[in-house]
Amino acid sequence: MRRRRQPLRLRALSALWLALVVGLASVGINVGQSAGADVDPAAVTRDAAEWLRSELRDGGGSLEHLGRADWGLTADALIALGSTDELTTPVARNAAAQMLAHRSEFVTWDEFGDEFPGVVLAGPLAKTLLVAQIYDAPDAERAAMEAQLRGLIVRDGADAGRVADRNPFDVDTSSSFTEALAVAALGRTDGGVPASVLNHLLAQQCPAGGFRLALSGGTCSDDAVIDTDATAMVTQALLGVAPTPARDAAVARAATWLDGAQEASGAFGGTGPTAAANTNSSALAAQALRAAGHLESADRAAAWVAALQRVDVAADRGAIAYDRAAADAAADEGIDPLARDQWRRATTQGVMAFGAPVIGLIGVPSSPTVTTTTSAAGDPTSTTTTTVATTTTTQVATTVATTTTVPAVDGTSTTIDAPSPTTTALPEVEVSATNTDERVDVLAATRRSSAASAALPRTGGAVSELWRLGLAMIAAGLLLVGVPRRR
């Protein structure tokens, strides 16, 4: 007896339903393999902070690289811990004291002897001042470093407002990252951020909205030089100063560009050797996007980072891998000693993805006063004070690709005169003279997202894409059912 074949539409429908079942099953497999249950941001932050504390404790108050104390990396860990309410722990306080005591090894070349006198590196100095501010170093020390940092501001020419190295023996290593750190640190001082510095930083924004990393004078006109990390860092720096129309517009454009640079997985890559998806770029972008109000994108980036944290293990629990390859390599045998430095750098940045405030507000109590120097009324030293209302719970950290130290403060260093801010050929930054509490809602959004989403899905956008595929297949099947049979 001849077997009757199913009509074409029923065979097609059966195939679609089979594909749907397989697709939904793969969703369950992917969820289980990539991360399991949802992530608790507070737990991720707590475990990462504990791991960083243990690394500092094992290092005697510093993090090492190639057998010697790496004060730049130690500063990054201190900023990260400061963003997680670890300011008062003995380990953090001890490490901060040691880092500040050894700052000349980080900011100058004094350790090389008398051959390189007077060298001061801008990025390390700005980062060290931030550590001193976060951990409430003595006023005299902070004042000396602030004066030294202001002394590195270029006063005229195409680079007016640039915070540059003072180093006649080598190339200037300062960048947009350096300037962002300087803005974050100077924004916490009574003198505020000179208008020339803000103007120069804003000029680094490229037409598409992102910021370039390398500085070459003038303004940016080439989108090909946009750097993801620089864009995220500058966005944070701008969000830490008083809001103005120019600042608000720059932040909005930068956040939009960052949003568009996010990968389907939720991750971000940098440029050059860091172009592939990685924790440092992803966390830095998440921190900036969260502060700028792009909460969904920030959560997706944070979920990608959370999936790389070591959980359910005894050794190095809480450490965050740089990328999936690093996480997989340590899955069975643990973290290789040669790879430990990378894990430290990734964790100091990774912990910032989960609700940390922008770097300039780490350790700042609620409703801080942020001042910006303007040249209004022809007076380049006049300042306008704007109160920025914030409710800080945790705050940011960053990683800076610089390794140097701030000179030790002696009796004479505190007498350095900070040069008066000067006007520049670039248009001045407008600063409102009135209280602008109502204009800083975007800063409050920095902290709301953690409460709004108590758990972040570890699988990011991958699961939602598969479910959308499944729904599309169901819809296609229903349409086929409704197609009339050919006679």
C-alpha cells in the first residue's frame, strides 16, 4: 500500500517546529554554559574588591610587576577599592600611604639619579593627586601636587590648555586620558578646572562624537582616530564637572558614539592591540554609559564582564579575567603566575562596571561642590561655583597606561605657585552662575541602575537574540498554516 505524503505546508510547519525546539534547547545550553544564574552586581563588586585586597595584602601594600612595585597599578587598585566603599579598610589605607610615600618613583625620573632632573609626568601626577584626594591625604601634600599639576598646563599656542609632561629628555606621553584625569582631580579643588583645560579637552572630540587618544595640537577632524577607552574616560571626566551647554552636548554625542560601538555580545573593544572585546574597555564604557543615562547598554556591558569573574572556586575567587580566553585558560589549573598581572589590571577596571560613579566623584560625599574656572568679565582667575547633587554609593576607577611617580613633597614643594589660568584661542566654556542642581539628573542616573536591575543577566544580548529568532519562527509557522493548499 502506497504511503500518503504530508502536504507541503505541513512538512514545512513540522520542520519549523523542530528547528524551534532545537533553538530553544540551545538557549538553555548557552545559559548554563556561559554563566548560569543571573548576576548580583553587589556580589560581583564585593568579591572583586576582596580579591584586590588580598593581592595588596600579599604584596605588602602594593601590586608588583616584573618583580618590583608597580605604583601605577597600585593606584588603579586603590581607585577601584575607593569606588566600592573600601576607603577605611586597613589594607586600602596602608596601600594608599605607601603609594603616596613612593610617588616620586611614579611621577618623576629622580630614581635614575641626577641625569634627568626636573622630570614630571602629567598622567601619573594627576592619578596620584586623585588617590590623595580619595584617601584624604594631608592638605599640604594635596596642595603641593595640585600646584605641580597646574604648572604642567600649556599656556599658549595650539596646545594651550593641554596638561603635558615636563620632560626634555623624552617624548611627551600625555594624552586625552591624561587630561581627563587632570580634569577629574582639579575639579575637586577649590581652584577648579581652568577653562583652557576644558576647552582643549573638548577640542579632542571628533565629528562622530568619540574622542581621540593621541594629541597632536588643534582639534580632531578625523573619525578614524577615535579611541573607545579615551571616549569613555573623557565622558566620565566631563560628567564630574559643573554642567554647561558645551559640556552637556559633548557628553551626549560621546555617549551616543559609545553606544554605537558596543558589540552584539554587550562587550567593547579598544583600539590597536586591545581592539578585541576585553574587560577593561567594556567596564570603562559601562561606567561612562551608566553615568550618561544609557542604562541598558551599561547593563549589557556589565553582564559581559560579570561572566568572566571567577566564581564557585576557592583559589582567586572574585578575580575578573581580561577576556574569555584568559578565563578559559584559568578554568582548570587556576591563574598562571605569568598571567597574574593581566588579571590584576582587568579586575581593577572590571569592578567599575557595576554602578561605580565617575572617577572625579569617587569618595566624594553627597552634594559635593564642583568648581570650574572661567574667564568671565575679563578675569582669568575668577571662578563660578556650581553645586552638583549626587548620592554616591560606589564610584569609578580607571586604568591608565602610564608607569611613573609623583615627587616626594618636601618643605619647599608646598610653596610652588600655581600659574593663573589663561584664556585660549578656542571658544570659552560657558558656565552658569546660578545653582544648577536641577540640571544634573544624568549624574543621579549613574547610581539608579543598580537598584533598578537587582540582577544583571550574565548572557547579555545573546539569549534575547535567540528568543527573538524562536518567536519569528513561530510567526512564520502560523503564516504557513494559513496559506491555502494548491489544488
